[in-house]
Amino acid sequence: MDILAALFIDNIDLRPVAGPATHIDLTGIKFSAAADGPLPLKWNPHLVVLVRNPPDGKPNAALEVVFRFGDEEVARNAQPLMIEPGKFAYRLVQAELEFTEYATVEAHCRIDQGAALVVPFTMLEPEPQTPDAG
């Protein structure tokens, strides 16, 4: 099995189209965001991982996602994959991350201990508040 893409998103929507096909609509794809409050800040990302199983692939594997701040592992998610050969699938991965500083967290995504696809997300300082003119 192969990871086609892994992205931080706000929402995922599946919609049927003609025949047996399905379209996946992803909204709010992001690689950074301004903090919505003071530090420390808890953030629950939605990471979608799109996976392809080639026609000659085995139907079972394991998806592992490790979230890291630098060299420090801060969260881990492992889940089974059961995808028919020749088919595609997606998995949603969630974690609770605590930002104690404005920094980048990396999601290291891999299947069956293979090479990792690394997806960064940077928490930025909040935008300065402008005083009301009134």
C-alpha cells in the first residue's frame, strides 16, 4: 500500500457520482494557522491520509502516524488498514497536541514501518487585535 497524500483539513465530504465512483471533497486544507488563544494551547488536528492499494497488493497493513515537535514524540496513532487490492481509501487521524510555544509540529505517516511521509503544521502568533473605533 502507498500513501498518496496526507493533509491537515477542516472537513471531508464524500459524494457519490455516476457509477461506482466516489468523489472526496476536502475543505480547509492548511499547513499553518494563527492561534485562537493564549499559550499553552491545545489543538485537535484533523489529518486525512489517502491510501492506494495496488492491484497486486496485500489487503491488510498498519498505518502509523507519529506527531513530533523536533525530536520529541508528542502523540502517536496506529490503526489497521483493510483495503482491497486495486482500491483507494482514506483514514482520519486525530491527536490532542499542546503548543507551549509558536512552533511547527510534524506528522510522520507510514505504512508497515515503511518510509515516512512528513506533513508539517505551524502554529502562528495570533493576529494583533485592533481597537474599536467608536
